[in-house]
Amino acid sequence: MARTVFLFGRWTLQPDREPDAEPITYVMECVVCGEHSAVEEDFGEAQRWTFRHAGRHPSHHTYREVITRPWRAWMAGPPPVR
Ligand SMILES: [Zn+2]
């Protein structure tokens, strides 16, 4: 958890794990050609895309994982008194 203080209050920032949070999603990208998997909530699906892609392009050995993680920020209290 990250916290910071501004003149107008203390803010806290945390990964959003509320039931209504957006899902964490995964995309695998081929660094060689730029093709990528669909946006998947199941990392296994993104991995399976990588194996299919490598099977079709045996010289493409390098991949990049892109994770999208929802966060929430809220004001946790007043600013400190000076
Ligand atoms: Zn590729």
C-alpha cells in the first residue's frame, strides 16, 4: 500500500480487490513481430497463445507480458496539523 500527504489530505493507494473492481488482465506480445494475444483474464489462455504463435513462427523466441491491474485511491484523513 502506498500513502502520500498533500495539503488537502492524506491519500492511500492500493490494488483494487473490491467485488466490483475491473479484472486483472493479461496480454502476451511477441517482441519479434508485435503480434499479441487477446486480452485475457486467465493467464493460462495468454500463455497458450504464446505456444501457438511460437509453433507457427519457430524463430520468434522473445515475448512480453502486459498486466493491467486496477487500483483505487482514497482520502484516508485530513492533512497533518502544523
Ligand atoms: Zn512473432
